[in-house]
Amino acid sequence: MSVWRKIFGSPVPEEIRTRLSDGEHVLAATGTADGGHVAVTALGLWVPETGGARRIGWDLISKAGWSGDALTVVEAEIADRAGEAVVLRDLPPARHVLPEPGRIPFLVRQRVEGSIRSRYRKELPGGGAWFVVRKLPGTDGVVLQVRPDKGTEPDVVRGIAEEAAAKLANGRGE
């Protein structure tokens, strides 16, 4: 690896550079073993997909882990809304083999953990749920996310989430 790449990292791949938002800058980028690219910005993690790359906001990464030469990412999707809160469902893990990861593992961990403002686990009928306040990338705002266990009563989750989100909003003076 050249000294230039050690200092400045890999150049930003075209498939990501052309899709960046105004003012979005790549902090680190690298190629994957299958020819795609992974990149880190303040707004999210860029991952390969058919036809290019797409960004996952830091607030929608449930888990990210590094093992061997692979970055494994669990992305969440919004399954329901409960007032100002969102109820999330995890998607299957996506594994990205990074032959030259550089700073990617460190930056991903830093950004995912940095997006979490607070978290609380509550046992509920049929299971339980995690209630997590996360920073929304690129804003000063936060969102209350709820990730219920399978089997947890959905109406109970929604009711608690709505009430908690209202209290969160009132606590911020809104």
C-alpha cells in the first residue's frame, strides 16, 4: 500500500461520489472483496447494492461488528409509527468482506455508538422491547426508536412508545 493511501485512504469511488448529498464528505472508503465499495460519512454508511451503492443512516444501523476481514451490518427498517416514535424491525445481517479495511471498522463503531443518546430495556407482555433515543444524522434532532422482541404485544408497545415520545418532546421544550 502506498504512503499516499495510508495517509489519505482510498479515493472516493464514482458510484458513491455521484450520490453524496450537498456538503456530505467521505471520511473513509474501501473496496469489498466482490468489487463493491463501503464508505463512511457523517450521514451514514454507504454499502454496495445492485446498480451502485446506497447510504444507511447511522440511526438505522442496529448493530455493526468486525470479525476477521468482514464488516457485518444489521440494518433496521421502520415497521410502524407510534406518535413521534418509530417501531423498528431488523433486516437480515449483511456481510461485507473488506480486504483493506483501513479506518472503516473504527469509524463505523464510533458513528453507531455516537448516534445513541440513551437506551432502556422494558419487559412487556409477550416479551420486551428496547427503547432507544438516537440522533438523526445531519440534524440537531433525535428520534425515539422501539425495537420489540418477537411475540411482544404490538398495541402495548405502541401505547408506551407514544407516551414516551410525547414526554421526550415536552422535556425538550417543544
